Amino acid sequence: MNDFFQAIVDPDFPLLRYALLMGLLSSAAMGVVGSYVVTRRITYIAAAISHCVLGGIGAAVYCQSVLGWQWFDPLYGALASALLSALLMGFVSLYAKQREDTVISAVWSVGMAVGLLFLSRSPPSVDAMSYLFGSIVLVSQEDLWLVVVLDAVVAAVGVGFYPKFLALCFDEEFAELRGVRPKAYYLLLLCLTALAVVLLMRIVGIILVVALFTLPPAVAGQFARRLWQMMLWAVLFCALFINVGIAVSYRQNLPSGPVIVLLAGGTYLLAAIGKKRFG
Amino acid sequence: MPFTPVLAFENVSFSYGSVPVLENASFSILERESVCIVGPNGGGKTTLVKLVLGLLEPSAGEIRVFGGSPKAVRPRIGYMPQHLLYDPLFPVTVRDIVLMGRLKSGGVRGFFGWPDGEDRDAAADALRRVGMEDFCRRSFSSLSGGQRQRVLIARALAGRPDLLLLDEPTASVDTLVEARLLDLLRELNERMTIAMVTHDLGFVAEMVEKVVCVNRRVVVHSTADISGEMIHDIYGGHVRMVRHDGERG
């Protein structure tokens, strides 16, 4: 473990520090939004958004490498496609008379297909695997600033409207009768979900990022008695999983995403068994 | 001064697509009256409740609640839905739920939805009225069916309504709880108009004055003349009746 701590303080190796910091910061947004996503039972929409992000990343990589648009960072592409897919699924599920799960599957797979096509036309130097499964090598200092801003916005909106989101997640119809506009807040929640996906996609990868929405609140849900307690514990668990996961993957030279997710999944299993036996 | 009923339906019809659910319903409920809404499953009881709340719009006719449109007077209506529909794992306490009945739409607090001191007092008051004040920190999932029912009634009362609308208050509640619920409703009825959907006429027969029978058409009976014909109307078929007063029917 010593060489891991040495690497953290190594002035010539900032990547590890950035990744750890990014993980710690994003945990705040992840725990807050994840708890809403889990209690409102829309984790599958979060999964669809995160997969769709590949479309935006692919487009950005193509524009950068083939068209020479250097300013078009994959992060911007990811942001745009996450928000677009969130709003698309939101509007369709609210207004169009289509089966919701069908639309989600369609958006999910079409988004990925777009990304894969763009990546196939881009120079092979771009490592698509890093986006899919996460790699701390992708983290840069500029990203860190964007993550700080996004994280603050998402956490502040999520916490600020807590009473309304709580009422909506528990009983949407009653909340509407008390003057909360369910459609508007549903779309807002989907947008917050989209932003949170983008926050963590570099470290965990877009395929596995849904695990960090679901598993930390799920572990917290085994013992939390109120939604804000669930959030607080989810933030702590999320930070723990990310940091321990990065440490282990650094030591063993493994991709960070799968290690983090296995850690989270294992903890959830233990927590669920523990609750069944002792709870 | 013209006399306005609390609730008035005038020739109201409603259909889901081409399936008619209510046809030409006209009836009214007066202030401080208590009525019960009965009828077979799929007969339109819940639709009627949603029309009163403005969650559905009638396809013909007019609904006035407190003389206004249902949506405009929502803050004056306290609504208790069936409690069977909730996620048993939801992390929420009794007090959290009752405070939801205080959400409002105006002002900065209304915009974000955070409760103030007055809201907390009203919530505590509502919990006291249903006898659940000692449970305010308990989690909703740890309560029994009857206790959950009371919490949901407290949530409806927290907004200090003038009309209380209850959907199946006796579903999944045992007889003892039922009796206590009836006492509570009688007490509340001194201050507000109560309308409740129920399958269980026996539960309300001694409390309500009117029975609104909904089976696509709406017929209003007075409880004074509950008869075989009326039971037939309500349940839409032959029902064996048991008379409790010793007479053979």
C-alpha cells in the first residue's frame, strides 16, 4: 500500500490525485441524485442515459481528430448527449403514447450505435475501451474544474428542492395535489441524473456508471430511515468505493471501473445478507 | 345569499377513450354532510374521486367544488389515497409524510418546499388528532396497516381542509381499527365535510347521511332507506343480506 501513498504525493504524477479528488467530489452529487433515482425507481433510465453518452463522446472524438475542432472535448459531447437523451426519454414517457421501456431500450442502443460508428471512423489511437470501462488516465486538471462546478450545481439543486423531490418520489399524485408540478420536476430529476453520469464517466466508464447510482443508495437503504440519511450514507459509501477501488486498481494494474463496481456490488450483497440475518 | 353546495356534479360524463365510465352524473354534497361513495369494482368510484380533485377532466358536464373549479380549490381538499400503493422500502418517517400535506406553491419557501414553524405545528396537530403523535419519528414501513391509514389521514388533515376525501379507508384494516377510525371520522365531521369511497356499507351506515352509488350512472340514496333494492343498485347483483335486528327478511 505504501507505494500507492507515495504515488499520491508524487509531484510528477498528478493523475492519481486528480482521479481521487474527482471521485470524492462526484460522490456528493452521486449520493444525492442516486437516492432519488433509486426511490423513484428509474435506475434503468439512468442506465440508458449513461450508455447513450457514447454517442456524444464518439461525435466529439470524430470532430476533434477528423474535422480538427480541437475545442470540442469529449466531455462536452458527453454532456450534450446525456442531457439530450434524458429530455428525450422524459418527454416521450410523459407525453407520447409509447411503451416506456421500449423507448428506453431504443434510445440506449441507438445512442451507443451512433458512438461506435463515429469511433470506427476516427483514428485508432483513441482508446474507446477507456471510455467504456473507465480509466484515470483520462482525467485532466481542466476536467477537474468542470467536475467541481457540475458537482456543486447538481448537489445544490438536489438538496435545495429536497422536500418537493421527497414528496414526488413517495407519492407523485399527492404532491401534484399540493401544487408541485410533477412533470417539470421529473424532467429536472432526469437532467440532474444526466449531469451526474457525466461527472463519473471518466473514472468508472459509461457502461458501469449506473452501478454508482444504484449500489451506494441501496447499501444505505438497508439501514437509513429517512431519505436524507440515505443520501448522506450513499455519499460516504460512494466516496469509499471509488477511493478504495482506485487504490486497488492502481496497485494491481487493473481498470478502475470494474474494481470499483465489484467492491460496491460485494458490499451491497453483504449488507442485504446482514439485514436478512440480523436486521 | 345564494346557497352553494360543497360539491356539485351537473350532467358529468367521463370516458377513457371510447369506454364510458360515468354517464350523466348529477348530485351534490352539502356542507358538513358526510357521504359514502359505493359501487362495484370498475364502476367508476375512483374516477369520480379523481374528477373531484381535478386530476381528470370531465368529457361533458360541469363540476364545481366550493363553487369553483376543482383545480383552483385543491388546497381546501384533504385527500387520502389507498395506502396499499406505497413502496414498503421507502426511507421516510411519519412526520416527513405528514409534512407533505403542508407543501404549498407560493413564495420562496413554497418554491423550494421547505416547511416553516407553522407547518410543523400543523403537522404535529394533525398527528395528535389521529392519535399518532408518539409515532412521528417512526419509519412508515414499521407501522401496521391501521397505523399507516391514520398517518395518511393526518397528511390529508395537515393542510386544514374543508373537504376530506378518503379512498377506501377500511381496506386492509381489522374490525377494532375500523371502529376507532369511525370514531375519528365522526369527530372530524363536526368541522368538515367528509366523502369516502368504501366497499363496506356496514362500516359507514350509522355515520353517513347519503350514499352515492356509482355504477356508470350515479344514484344517491339516503341511509335511512337502505333496502334490498338499494343493495342491488350498489353491488349490481344479488347479494344475500343478513339483518341484525332479528327480523327475517
